[in-house]
Amino acid sequence: MPLPREFYLQDPFVAARELVGAWLCRQMPDGSFIRARICELELYLDNDRACHAFGGRCTPRNDAMFMAGGHAYVYLCYGLHNMLNIVLGPAGTPAAVLIRALEYDDCNGPGKLCKTLNITRADNKLDLTRGEKIWIDARDTLPKIKTGPRIGVDYAGADAGLPYRFLIANSPYISKPIK
């Protein structure tokens, strides 16, 4: 059962923590299904210099972040890697989590995750509450969660050190341990 819209409209910090350990579900183009536990993600808020919406709604690229929570925001990073984000909060208040790693195959990085699950910019703005193509099921266990600074956002100055990275403690699938 896909998480309902109300889940995504709650406080982004609460939603981010509750997404750790939840199940990312993907119907593949060949009709098969993949269901994998989210073990690492990063939160981005509009007042955060690492967020694509920090300067406002300025490009078609960040338009999805201004939608109501529960939509996919998929963008191309460095012209090479698709990145899956989940929009959080009410429409017009941009916030999202970047899904960094899953407990599945070779999904310990956001680019690898999208490549393995065949998630592309064609999935941008997909409504995740409909249970079609991509959706999230609630977690069935409460994992021990660690927090720390995000990866690769040094350009954001002091905001780079914000503890907006959430992961399952001691998971072998995360992209980089938190000390």
C-alpha cells in the first residue's frame, strides 16, 4: 500500500526520519517488481544553500520541488547520473529527500540506484501516492537511525555541515559511513 499524500505533507524532518527503513517499490519496464529498503537519504530544505530551490523557483529543473509532497523529483547530475528525490511538504514550500542507498544489489549511491532501477527524468513529477511505476510502502520495523552531514555539498558553506543525512546505523549498503 503506497504511503498517502498526508505522510509527505508532514514536517520534512519527521517524514525524512520515517522514510529511513521504508520500502521503495519499482515496477520495471519489463513488468517485474523490485522492493528494497531505503537505508540512506539526505534532506534538502528551501533555506539551505545545498538545496536546488535555495534561489527560488528559477529553472524548469527545480520546478518539481514546488509540487505537493509525494511527487518524484528526478534530475540529472553532472550530465551523467539521474538522482531520485522525494518531494516533501505542502505545495509551494520546497523540500525533498535524495534517496542515496537501498538494501538491494548495487544501489549504494544515488546514481547507481537510478541506473539499477531504471529511474530517469521521464519519472520526474511522478505521483508516488498512486502506486504506479514508483511508490513507497511504510517501514515494517523501526531501525536505529544515525544522522550526519550530507555528502558532496561543500559548496554550501556552513550548510554543508547540517545533520541532514539519515541512515540505518551499521548498514553495509550505505555509500559512506558516518563517524
